[in-house]
Amino acid sequence: MAIEIPANKKVEIKIHRYEKVLMSVDANNLKNELKKYKAEYMLFLDGNIDDTLNIIKLYNFISDPTLHEIYDDLIKVYPETSGLEKKLSDAFTHLKYYFPEKTTPKVYTYISYLDYENRIIYLDSVMAIALDMYLGADYKMYPSVKIPKFISMRLDSNFITSDCMKSIAKQMITFDSNDKTLLDNMIYQGKILYFTDAMLPEVDENVKIGYSLEQFNWSKKNEANLWAFFIQNNLLFNADYYKIRSFITEAPTTKGFKNSPPRLAEWLGWQIVKSFMDNNKNVTLKDLLKENDAQKILKASKYKPNKT
């Protein structure tokens, strides 16, 4: 999906490092120090910094020894962010190409205090990346907040840009998870991944879906068998969450499939959406994101995996 974009159409991203600012201020003169940065870091400092209670909360936060340890580790991994800026610039250049009406957000980094669920915050005009959630699969503090290995394997710098693009896709695609069939879930996740393909054509596919290379290869090798299993067990149109959850939720593996990765429905949904776009050249990326009829996409995809 690589495309040529003229130089004058390219987007430049500058990262604003809130964690560096916060950890460098004079804690004994916190209110006056933060006033200097409020305009630039309004996303984080939108509260009343003349309010003594707010200042006390911030003081306690930046005085926390654990936070200092996390910050010290973070700075070793991310002393500067020029490489990340380049990757994000490329991604947002593609976003602007496909969706010229979209606002290019102001991008921040921050410390979330190991908050996995909020590692990427996207609010249309701003994006915040919790760098403490990308310190490597074996980072010593992840077990302390009960992040399992099958999750932490994705918590390094290679996954930042794909996580950023997925967060944008989720805001652009309408989806209500209530009473949805397995096929609905598959196509929704497939659209997210296809969008990520378009934004990050140079990123490896296993990174986009969050698989190791071994997991990715397992999925490719077993694609036809997986599809046959879904068909034979009448799973596609099943909306019983308890019967389909093992195919859509995070786990070390997918129940019933030895050595498999998790989220196999996501993998198959991605392949269906790819086939749909390959066989319907008149459909644009915008059209794809707007199409909410999963059965229509499946039928028009002519999806038929080859046995390997």
C-alpha cells in the first residue's frame, strides 16, 4: 500500500515532552514553575494551578520515589525522540493524504505511572503517548501492575506508531460491541488493521497486529483451517459473547488451538478486509471505514484462503 507523497504535502511532527518538563521543575516553587508551561501543556495543566490542592497533588506525584525510578529508566530508553518524530511524521503524512480534512494533532509524551489502558490518548487535536508503557517486554516494573508477558511483549518502541494509528482508527469507525456477532467483530478489527496498513506501509504486519513473528507465521500457515473451523462450527453469526470471546480477547493463546496466538478472529477479519479491498478497487479507504454491514463486506470480499 506504499504511495508516493509530494514533499510539499508531508507533515512534520514535533513531540512535546511533558514528562521532562514535569520532572525538571523546582518542586519547592511548583506553582510559579508550572505557570511558565501551562500554555504549551494545557492538556495536562488545564486545572487551576492557583488552587493549593491541585499543587499539593502534583507535588506528591513528582515526589514519588517510584515515579522517579520509572522516569530514570524512561530517559535511558528515550533520551531523545527524533526517531519517533520521523515515524509519526510519516504516519500523519499518510493520514493527511487519505483524510485531508483530519486535524494533525499536537503530540505529547508523558508518564502514565504504568497505566496500560491509557498508553495512547487521542482527542482529535491532541495525542499523548505514555512512554513508560514502551520500556521493553522485560521491563522490571510491569509485573508489579500485573501486566502479563503476552501483553508486555508489545510494550516496546516498535509498537508505538501502530498503537497510535489504531487509536485514531477506533475513533473513525462506528462500532457498538453490544450484541455483535463474531463476524461483526472480525470486520471491525480488520478495518482497524487495514487502516493501520495504509498509515504505516513500511511497518511489519506482525507488529501491526501485535504478534511475534512465530505467532504471525502460525496464523498464515493455519489460515484455511481456522476459516473452516469457524464455518463448520457456525461461529460467524454467533452473537453469544461467551461462545466467541476466546477468539476476540487478549490471552496467551486461543483456546483449542495449540501454539496459536490470541485474537484469531482479528487475524481472519484482517484477511477478509484485505480481500474485499483487493476485489473492489472502486472502494476507497473512507468508504471502507463507513461501511458497517459486515456480511456485505464478507460477500463482496470473495474471501477463500488457500490451504498451505
